[in-house]
Amino acid sequence: MEDVKNMSIATKAIHGGVSKEKGYGSLSMPIYQTSTFVFETAEQGGRRFAGEEEGYIYSRLGNPTISLLEEKIALLEGAEACVAFSSGMGAISSTLWTIAAAGKHIIADSTLYGCTFALLNHGMTRYGVEVSFIDTSDLDQVKNALKDNTCAVYLESPANPTLKIEDIAEVAKIAHDFNKDIKVVVDNTFATPVLQKPLELGADVVVHSATKYLNGHGDVIAGFACGTAEFMAEMRLFGLKDMTGAVLGPQEAFLIMRGLKTLALRVPKHVENAKKIVEYLVSEPKVKKVYYPGLEDHPGHDIAAKQMADFGGMVAFEVESREAGAALCNALELCTCAVSLGDAETLIEHPASMTHSPYTAEELAEAGIPEGLIRLAVGLEEADELIADFKQAFAKI
């Protein structure tokens, strides 16, 4: 369907991509639960391995179920192509290993998902990649950090867990003016393509933990990277095939396609609920500070209003101490104490001891992550009932 590119994100999520399944008229793309694919002749197999003929060889290199999902995600992000992975970290590590090499330099924001921070700070540096952690919301820091061997600028916006906002367009312009070959990589997990399109803002690569909003049901681990067809082909044959082997399975691809059908309905509900809860949290005496891009005093609020369609379903707030945060999580009855986000259920966690535990105390402070910070992934329950749960929990601490 050629004109689907010009249709709404809801229609793209449902009808995007070209199903190769013609034999039985299946409405849903079947799960091709196979490791390998049969060649009609030995010569055909040779042509496919040589890249002279399109077709499937082995599910580590491609699978019809996964291919359709990749086409859908590329459409949603406005990308030429997409590669699917078995986790968000598979997508991130495959992307960075495709870009970087020993002797190269990566600029990364200091506020990142804990495992991304660990990959950059403890992993890639072990193999001769230099990494500079800066505040990419400070454009002067971006300019000053660029070097002749810089190959990538990596950031999240909104960032995990403080919802810090970076000006994606300005960061991309600065990096590309310095060297057009620098890849600007943006993790768009918190915003989703419903709310933000980093490629349209000038980024080169978008990565996702599809475990979160894209799947939306808390039953799949997956990731995606989107960008040019040329770079995605390199990623598939090097970053995925050779470096990480983080291959998504067809069962998981099928489940994500099921989840995508309601993405355009779910995200606005997450946002609506988040705004109501933020309004309550701002008035709660036991909350020291609320972090949400929709608040006018949130750093980067104006930038978020410019580059996002709305402010998202993620909220963070600060209580008096780590102990108070634990007591609150334990007192909640409707909200669930668990990591992850984007599920139907509202999930709450303590970043310093959970998702961001790879950071030292000093690194947490440098990234602006207080010990008493709580991250709230607002779900799809009724907002008034969630607020009532918070009220009873705060009354107990």
C-alpha cells in the first residue's frame, strides 16, 4: 500500500508494511517459526549468499514475520529502514558497535538508562573507545566536546529517569556542522513515534526498547534501530550478525505487531493519566519536586513543546530520602513496584537502587539523579483511582 506513508500513525501501525503471506489469506501475519529456509536449487542459495538475489536464508539474517514488523517501525519513525533486536540493549549495543571502533570517540549525555551508561562507561572503553559524558542540553558543552575522532553523539530525550530534555535539532546541527559523518543517535523509548520523530529533527539513528510502549503489554523483550537503508544494512550484517547476535524471534515479532495495533490509542491515555497525576503530585506536601516536561518550570519545557506532540506518560518525583521512597513503594496497593514502563499497569521504581544502580553515588549526582528520586510509568488505569492509591500511601509514610 504505497500511500500508507502519508496516512496517520494509527493506520501505519495497523496497515503498514507488505505481508509476504499470500497462500492462505491470513489476516494476521503468520509466525514463521523456522531457523532456516529452503532453496529451490544450490545455485539459488549461492546467489542469496552473494547478495545477488533477494530472499530468506536463515532467521538470524531475516525472517518474514520480523521483516513485516521492521517495515512497520520504519514507517512509524519516518525511516528508510529498521532492524529488530532481541532487546533494547541489543539495539543500542549493535548500533554503537557498528559506528565505533578502537580509537574513536563517543559523546554521550550523562543522564542515561543505567545499562546504556554501563555499556558506554564500563564496556566500550575496555576496547579502546573513548567516551565523554556531558550535559547535551548545554549546547556549548556539545561544541566543546567534539573532536576529530568523534563518531557519535548519543542521547535520550526525554531522558531516563529525570525526563531531561535535549534539543535534538540543535545537537544534530552542531554535530553535523563539525563533521557530517558523525552519527547522532537518539533513544526515543520514552516518547515513542506517536509523540516525537527524532529523524525529522535531524538525528541519524533512532533506537527503542520495544519492550516498553511499542509492545505495550509487558510480555516481550525487544528493541529496534531505525535510519537510512545503507546504515541499517551495515547494522544487520555487522552489528547484529557478527557483533551481538541479538536476533529477535518471530513469536516476539508477532506479539509486538499485535501490540502496535493499539499504540495510537494507548499513548494518549498514558499522557492524559500522567498529567492528572502530576497535578496531584505538585500539591502533595511530601513530594519535594516533580519532574515532568509538561510543567512550565521543567528545564527544557519549551524545547519539549516544540519537538514533541505531547509530554509523555513518564513522571519522576523526589521524596525526602531513599528510605521514604522505599516506604512509599511498599505502601502502594494499585501501583506495582517493578522496573520497565509502557505497560497497561502503572509501574513505580527507585532508580538509584534499581534501573540506575550501575551509577556510583558520584555519577548519580553528576547526572542529576537524587537518592530520593522515584520513577513512575503511568499506566492505563483510571487516574482518580491511581491518585487515591498515592494518597493512602503517602498518609502511611
